[in-house]
Amino acid sequence: MDMRADRRFDRPELDVLRFLAFVGVFGFHYIDYAPFDRDAHPVFMAFCTIGAFGVSIFFLLSAYLITELLYRERAVMGRIDVKRFFIRRILRIWPLYFTMLFGLLALGRVVPKVAPDNWLAVLSFITFTGNWYVMDRGWIAGSFDPLWSISVEEQFYLLIPFAIASLLPWRIVAICLGVIAVSYATIWHYATHPVMGDNGMWTNSLVQFQFFAAGTLLSVLLRGRAPGWAMPVRLAVFAAGLGCWFWALFDFGVKSWDAHPTPVGALIGWGLVLLGAVLCFLALLGMDRRWAPRWLIYWGKVSYGLYLFHSLVLYLTFGLLMGWFGGPQFLQRDPGGPALWVGTVLSLLALFGLAHLSYRWLEMPFLRLKDRYALVGR
């Protein structure tokens, strides 16, 4: 039975998952900036390393929600208004994205290593092909690099409304399975043609589209339904998802920056990353509202700003404290010393404050305008 005939669609528990995904990504980048003794804290390091797979959650979530809304629009309205879809996506993504992009370019004139000085790199991010540039040329600047994932999302948005509008569900399923097959063929290619260091695979759309395909599949197959599991079961499923990620990391060497030891290990490892993302998603889908406090839901809604700002805030905070920019060095870079704790507290305060202000004063006016073009939703 398809549950999509209702115009209203609200999944606040997925805002919680979105925030948890951000926490993972934040942890992954936090250890790049903070004066942290990696060898002394292997468990914390492991959690931060798999935090990179929070991006996989973002992609899967985005695909599920977009596909679900498009199917509901077709069920309620009888068709999909592709023009309105693109207007809604533009109003949600572009204001903060381009504010961040051009703001970093301006800041880069006075702060080193904040933005690229290569016009081709800038052009690629303006045209939402920045992930391909990074794949081919390597990472640009820590504060700029998180923008790559927005390029991948925009590429998905170009395709999905036409597919849902014109194809039967079984064809969507077949295409999604084909996309996943292409992803793993690409992973196999990278594994059989290894290079030293970062090989660009992490930002390759052909690799990351497996998570969009999985999110789309979940929407098609679930047809608006959600698991009715008790909370202990959900916690176990979520833990199993994290366990898949640890397994992929420790036994198969899947990381966001290295080549894989063996081709077969690469396929199995990435399969575990995908399975882990699906399990984490299912663990929260349909969760009782009482387990989703309002503050978590709010920060999940604000996670777009948290994600775009976090690398910049970490870089500026720890950089100012430790004199990276040629100014006074307020604190020594001693692992576990005052710089770690002071920098962490200041970074979190600045990040959450900045994201809150951005959401309220920059994003909300466009979100209210976006709602005028919504045919289904909250």
C-alpha cells in the first residue's frame, strides 16, 4: 500500500539524523586543526575517521526526501512541476552557498589558505562542478573544500525530477541498481589503478551517486512507510550501522583520502559503508517524536550552515590562537594543552552562533519564499 496520498509530509526525526551526520563530519575535520595527540586516543580517532561517512548520510537523506516529496507531489497533483522543483532547490541551496563562496574569496585576500587563487577552480565551484576539479587537481583549501559535496548534490537534482516524472517505479529501481553497479565498477577501477595518497575517488560523482541511488530506492520501495521498531531495536540497528563503518575502516581500509589495499577489499569495504548508511537511516526513520527533542531537530534544520561554516571556523579559531597567520601566538600547540580546549570551546560557540544567525537572517527569508512554491510538505 502506498502511503503518499497525503499532501503533508514531515519527518523531524530525519533532522536529528542530519545533525548526527554533521557531528561526524565535524569530528573528521576537527582532528585536522586541533592540537590533538592522535596516538594517545585511538578510539576517538577511529570515531572521527568514520565521521567522513556522515557525507554519505547527507547524500542518502537528500535523495530519499527529494524522491519522497516528488512522488507525493505526483500523487496529490497528478504531475510533477519540474520548474517549481528547481525554484525550490535554488532558493534552498544557492543563497548560503554563493554567500559562502564569494565570502571566502573576499576573505582569501587577507587570510592565507582560505580560498583558491586559481580562476579555473573558482569557476568550477560556481558551475557546481567543483567536485570534478578536486578529483582531478586535488584539494584546494580547507575552508573551501566542503563545497565539493554541494556540486554532487546539484548534479543529482538536475536528474531526479525528470526521472520521477517520466518513469514507472520499476524503471527507477532498475536505474538505481544500475547506478550502484557503475559506482562499484568505478571503485574497482580505482583499486586496480592505485596511486599514492589521495586519488580523487572520494569526490567522484560516480562513486558518491551510490548513496543517492540508495536513498531513491528506499523511497520507492518503502512507499511512504517507516519501520515501527521499539527504541532498543533502533539503537541496535544504528550501532550495527556504525559497526559496518568501523569494519570498512579497519578490515578493508576504506578512508576518504587513501587508495585501497585490494580491489576485492575495496568493493566489500564500500559495500559496508553503503550498508552502514542505510542502517543508520532506517534506525531513525519513523522514530517516535518523544525521542527527538526540539533542540536536536532545530540544529538538524540548521545543519546546512553548520556544514558549510565548520572548516572555516576551525581554521580561523585555531589559527588565531596559535599564530598561523603571522600575528601573536596566544597559546602553544601542545597536544592536549590549553589550545585544544580553548580552541574547541571557541570554535563551537562561533560555529553554532554563526549558523544560527545565517539560518535566521540569510536562509529563512528564502525558505519562506521557497514555501510559496511547495505543493506538498510540512
